[in-house]
Amino acid sequence: MSEAKKYVWYASYGSNLNSERFLCYINGGSPEGSTRVEEGCRDHSKPLDEASFTIHYPLYFAKKATGWSNKGVAFIGLNQDPDDITYSKKYLVTTEQFLDIVKQENGGIEFDIDLNEVKEKGSIHFRESWYGNILYLGEDQGYPIFTFTAPWDRNEVDWEKPSHAYLTTIIKGLKSDFSSEVIYEYLRKKQGIKGYYTEEELASVVYHIFRVSPPVE
């Protein structure tokens, strides 16, 4: 490890749960199922490590992302609750890479963020945009863990159903750690899924990834 580089964990709870999709933020390119082309980071080095991670903020789906069939994408609420379970995957990347990822998620705008200040305050709302709020989630192995979400809370926005392609990307990211049954139960209770997907529709998406038939009631 180069001493000149500083590292942080980036915890993803949406499509970047899928490592192949996440690498489009590192290397540039368009992920499967999306029409959006990512610029990539200035440093194309792969993450030093990755691991599953549980976030105790509520997951929900909202807005209409043009790159994902004009349907909902993932956010987490702003109020921490130990009873809220959001599965994520965290990647050990350089501070520069993390800030480049935040930039790509915010339309390529230039900004100045002090991650030490985020760590001290717990969160910083730096822009009125979908992912204009950075959260500090603790530490692991001596490195701080950060993620980003919207500056509004989950009850301040209309929930939106995610596309099959977007949900498939998330499921593929969860597949290495969880069974089809666990993933189905996890997703079906989330806002933007519950009441938007029928049980049959959600089951067909989840179980298709595992190449098995949904269980028969």
C-alpha cells in the first residue's frame, strides 16, 4: 500500500452492491441494465478489499432515474435505528476515488468536502441533489466508513418502483452472501417494493437470478 494514499470504506446499498456494476464507477463504462455511461475515477486501481456490511438506516426506492428505465433507485433514510436492516457491500478505496464516485453520482459537479468534518458531524449535506448527503457509518480495520444518500428523509418524497434491471443488479450483489429466500423477504418489505411489486412479480425477479422456481404456496 502506498503511504501517499489514504483509504476509506465506501458502503453501497444500491446497484453498487454488484461489484461489476461498481467497477464502472472506477473504470468508466455502462453497467448491464443501465443506459448511463459513467466517467470513472482518475485512479483506476481496484479496491483493496470488499466485505458485506449492515447499515442501520432504512432502505427505500424513490425518484425516476433515466438510466434505469425512468424508475426508482435506492436511498437510505436519515434517521438511524438499530431495528432497520439495510444490507450493503463496502469497498476499500482511496479517498480520491470515493470523492470521484460521489462526484459521478452528483452529475459530475465540482465540490469541496472535508471527510474529517463528515466524521466529526456524522453527516454533511453538501448539495441539493439525489445523493448530496454524505454519512459517516463508523470504522473498520482503522478506516472510516462512508456512504451517501439524499438530503431529504424517506417520508418527504414519493416512493417509486425500481425497474427489474435495477433490482436484478442489487440481487446479484446480494447473491454471494444470502439465499434467494432471505433476499426475497428482505426486499419485499422495503418502501418502493411493498405495494408496488406483487409477491409473484418480486419472486420471479429474485428466483430467476438463482435459476430456480419460486416456492409453491
